[in-house]
Amino acid sequence: MNYVSTRDNWEPSEAKAVIRMGMVPDGGLFVPADYPEIQLNELKNITQYTECAITIMKKFLTDYDDHELKAIISQSYSSNFASPHIAPLYTYDNSIGILELWHGPTAAFKDMALQCMPRLLIHSLRSLEKAVKVMILVATSGDTGKAALEGFKNVDGTRIITFYPSEGVSLIQKQQMITQEGDNTKAVGVRGNFDDCQTAVKKAFQDKELREKARQKGFIFSSANSINWGRLVPQIVYYFWAYIQSVKKGMIRWGDAINVCVPTGNFGNILAAYYAYKMGLPVRQFICASNMNNVLTDFLQTGTYSTKREFHTTVSPSMDIVISSNLERLIFDLVLRDGKIVRKYYEELKQTNSFALDSGPLKEMQNLFYGAYAGEEDTFAIIKEVFHSSGYVLDTHTAVGFHVLKKYREKTKDTTPVILTATANPYKFPVAVYYAITGKKGLSDYEALQQLHKKTSMPIHQSLMGIENRKITNRDIIDPEEIETYIEHNL
Ligand SMILES: *Cc1c(COP(=O)(O)O)cnc(C)c1O
């Protein structure tokens, strides 16, 4: 199976090559040339997450042999996850299933992809160019960084640098990164916000001179950001897994339609749901939830994507974003896969900071996607409400999703059973969650973590226990302009 560029500027390539490259060197993202189909019958006998993963992923990763893929998948999803179901579905009520994607080693949903992607990448490298080493460059709004560091830790032939906004992540997120172990890992604070990091890293990727310097030292660059196909393909899996579990738990019957509600930032997670739908998963509506950085809400409502807006630092920092990279992949489909149109839009975006979809694609998008956002108070209120009514603890990102889901249902009266993705463990954002539930402020992350545990009795995620006492291994802080030099020095 081949992959093509959203900007029609690269030859069709197979999965291994695409995963090795990360993004299209001249700008643009790789997407499957067509969508493999799945029959629900293929899912009916599945009882394990790994079986589901093999069934789905082998349809996309046709140049990995079955044996290889099975090994990758069984190593990626095993005791490194704290639940034997890997991504268990919590039935909140008979029409809301909360898909808990945070049982992996870093307590956020990024593990679902990043425990797997480094292995996909290494197999790709070994079969394409045996001697080459890979330098992974990651811009992170918090959760990706740690998950990528953990995924690549001590993986032979790889080196990884993650760039995070030095003041834009929580204390716990920062602590997770700056205490990272592994000889091949670095976490660097950047003075600026996430978009500054992402823009600078993208620039580094496109810098031919830097690429040449890396080559001379035996390195190629690759990304672990959600623009890499190797990140997206493992994420498609859990929507099918959620469906299987919904049937098992009696929420739906085989063939019934579901809705999907996703707290969204870079548009990777919700795009994976859309890809599952394109393969045949019966989804009626995609509910795209944003925080105050509601560029996607505006886009879904008006068809105009505009980055001329204020950047807000919120209590759901992993969704603090103005440029939502994976959206380009959806747009490619909306304009009937005409790469020239996508290129035109993104050139406009670069020059004028905005572009507007034509009415055809806009209508198509609005048929499938509903967008709304939660303000900070909405986020706190829903955490409190859900905890007091059910005892279930939402993290701040999942809370944004829950609020928007509620809003959607009030507005549309659509009661289709819904899968809400829970993207982080609440203990990753304990200050905000504790405040939401108790109204108490002024605690440090570590105090809040303990207090939250006392209040809710929810078990503390194993990766966060004793985190305050770990040894700091990464102290570098730089300006965005220094990113390329920093990379060069670490080759
Ligand atoms: C990354 C992240 C998101 C946003 O996911 P996208 O795939 O970028 O849309 C939401 N919640 C949490 C906790 C995250 O780490």
C-alpha cells in the first residue's frame, strides 16, 4: 500500500519509507493513497488489544511482514500498560463510554502511539539503510515529549531531543521530562510557547544545510510528532477496540452507529477516528472539543482557519495550540484529494495567516464534524459535577471533551452512544483537578497529587509515584532561534 503527499509534491511511497521520513521533505504530510476496508465480521472474535492492533495495522503497513508486525505489537502493548485491556472502556452510563487511553508508562494517551512508533521506525531503518542512525526531533506541548523520550529510551541507533515550552507545561510534565533516563535522550526547555517550538523544529527539518551536516555524521532526521504516519496508525486501532468493548458491555449492538468525542489539539487523535470511519467503523458524528484555544471550533463553524488570534495558556495545556498540523490531512480529503488546492491553502496560511475552505468542502466537513470549546470555568465545573455525581475523576483535557459532549447533546438532542476519549490520567494535572473538586488553591503539584488521592481514593498512576524525588538529568533552556545550533551540537 502506498502513501501520497497532501501537497502533491512527492512520489507515492510505502509505509516504511514514510515512517522514516516523518513529513514530506518539501512540506506536506503523507496519507494513505486509499483506505483499506474492514468488515465488522473481522472484529467479532477479537478478545485482546494486540489482536485488534494486528488486524488494523497490517492493512496499512503492508511492507512490514506479519511476523515482524506481530513482534512489534506484542512488545508495544504488554506489561508496560497498567491495564490488561491496554485501553479499557469505562461505561459512564449506557450511552457514554469513556475510553481510557492513559494506562501507559507516562500516563497520557500519547503512549498508545509512542510505545509502538519507535519500533516501527527502527524496523523501517534496518530494512532500508542498515548503517544510518536517526535523530528524532520533537516539539512538545507536554505529553508527547515524555512519551517520546520513554518510547525511544535506549533504542539502538536512535537519539532523541524534545523541545518543550519552558513555562508552558505543568510542573509534573516538566519533572517527567527533565528526569528522563537513557543515554540517547535530551529534553530542552524553549523560551516561548508550543507553536514557537513547533515552528522552529519544522524549520530545522526543512533546512537542507543542517540535513547535510547530519548526513555527514551518519544521521537522518525524523519526527515523533503526530504528523508521522507511524504515530497515527496505532491510534486508529483503539477506536475499533472501543467499538468492540461497547458491544461487549451492551452499549451498542454490532453495526450500530456511534459518535466519537475527542479533546483535540494537533488533530491527530480525532483524525485517527476519522480514518477508522473511512475504513468502515460506523461513526455518525465526530465531536471536536477545544479549550480556549478554539481555532478548530471557529474553523468547523465558519470554514476559515485563522491563526491571527491570542494564544491562551490553559489548564489543559496539551491542547494549547494555534496551528493544528494534522488538519491538513482531513482537508486533503475534503478537497477530493487535490494536492494543489491544499498547497494553495497552506501558502495562503503562510502569507496571510488564514485561509477559507470553499463551500463544498465546508459542507462536507460540517456534516461529519461538530466543534465547540470549553472555557476554564466550564472545565472545572464539569470535573466537579462528574466527580460528585459518579465518583469518576476526569483530567482537565478529558473534561473539555465531556463539557463539549454535553453541550452537543443539549443542542442537537442526538443521543447516539458516544465514545469519549480520556487522554490523560488526572494525576498528571493534579492542581487543576483538585481545585475543580474542592475549590482549594495554592498547592504545589506534588501536594495536590497527594490531596487528590486522599479526596478521591483513585489509585495514583504508577509512573507518577515518587516523581518529585527523581534525579534531574536535563537542565538546558534555550531560545527558539537556538534550536538548530543545539541540534547541530548534539549530532
Ligand atoms: C496530545 C494531547 C491531546 C491532543 O491530542 P491531538 O492528537 O494533538 O489532537 C489531548 N489531551 C492530552 C492529554 C494530550 O496529551
